[in-house]
Amino acid sequence: MTTSAVVGRTGPRARAAAFLHRHARVRLTLLLSAPLAWLGLAYLGALAALLVTAFWSTDTFTGDLVRTFTWANFHDLVTGEVYRTIALRSLGVAVAVTLIDLVVAFPMAFAMAKLASPRAQRWLVILVLTPLWASYLVKAYAWRVMLSSEGLLGWGYGLGATIATLSYLWLPYMILPIYAGLERLPNSLLDAAGDLGARGWRTFRTVVWPLSFPAVVAGSIFTFSLSLGDYITVKIVGGKSQLIGNVVYDNIGAANNLPFAAAVATVPVVIMLVYLAAVRRTGALENL
């Protein structure tokens, strides 16, 4: 019996199945259509709405939105020294958190991937994931207790407390990508470097670091972006410090200035786009 006879007897469903079997790109398009539609509506649509709102203004008397195009919000954002200081402070906090997490995470990930036994690796991964099971607020308030003047550390509140708390909160997001990258690193390369006379630092500099750099970039994207937009931690342990997220939150709530809040919210988006463009030029994203 020919294929056409079978298709003719089994109806439209079989013809559709045969068509999809012959056209792999159509199958892929249908498979990705739902998630891509969700991405376009929920994420890209929200970003578009944010950008549009940033060019509106608020009536100072009634508090109503004025849907008229204006550059006033961005002009105030660029010319206001306070906002420039807050943006630079937020950028500095994000960089500091990323570097601290990198310094702490890399040796931990290396020990997990190359020194621990397979059984111990599984337990270590669980231990790294365990803090993620607890509520963000529980962990942040736990650090507030420790950092208070009567607490275990007694550092007090401020920018240093914010950096320490954020470094703890986002550390697993740095450990896991580096661990995954180092686990893929063949042990034979390390053995070959040792056989050729390379000591520990040279092996790290010429073998381990270049091959694990894409994983480091992946981890830094998480820690950098999460720190850049965070506003809850600085509210809890930051004292009088302000970051970009706090400016956005305050203008949405107390100030009731949604357009200016949208304009401020574009700052971390632009910073992240610049960062991604920079790491893309290194080729790290292509090797993830």
C-alpha cells in the first residue's frame, strides 16, 4: 500500500503529521511559538511599555499622567548630580559584589569540580543550593540582625553592609556556572600542564582561567544584574544609602511619578546592554 493511500485513508491529522515530518523548520517554529509569544508579550512588551512611559510626564497639580512626548525625565536624570551619583554608586556596588563573589566562588567551584569525589560533589551542590530554598527576606533580615550594633558582626548599616549582604545572596549564582564550566574541563589538560613543568599559578593562568572564562562571564551576568537592580537589601541594611532600585521604587510609590521612575529604570537596562555587548566581543557568550 502506497503512502498516499495511507494518508488519504487516515485523514487530515495524518497529512499534517506527514507535512511536519518533512519540514523540520515548521516543526521548530510551532514548538517555539508559544514561549516566543510569551517572551514577546511579557518581557519585550513590558520593556516597550517602560520605554514609552519614560517619555511621558506627570501633572504636578493633579498627579495624572500626561501622555505627551517629552525628554524632560531624561534631561533631569542626566543633569541631576544626585542621580548621577546614585547611578555610579549602584554600578560600583554591582561591580564589588561580582568581584567578591568571583573571589569566593572560584576556589569553591574548583574544589567541587576537581578535588571532591563524585559522591561529595552531589552533596556540595545541594549545600550550595540550600540557601536558595530560603526566602530572600529571611536571609536579608538575618544579615540585618548580624550587622546591627548588638549583632554577631556589629558592622552597622550602610553601603558596606549592602555589599556584604548582596554578595551572600547571589553567591550561589556565581558558584554553579563556574562549577559547571570547570566540570567540563578535562583533567588530562591539567595533567599535561604539570608534565610540561607548569606550576600551579601558570596552569591556572594559561589553562584553567581561559577555559573557564565563559562560565565566569555567565555567573557575573547573574550577580551583576541582580545587584544592579536590587532595592530591598539596601532598604533593610543600607541605612541612608540609595541605589537605582530605591529611586525607582520611591518615584512609583511616595512621589507618584511613574514616568520618571520608568526613565530611571532604563539606566540598569542600558548598563546591562553595554556589559553584554562588551563580553560578547570577548567571545565568551558564544562559548557558553
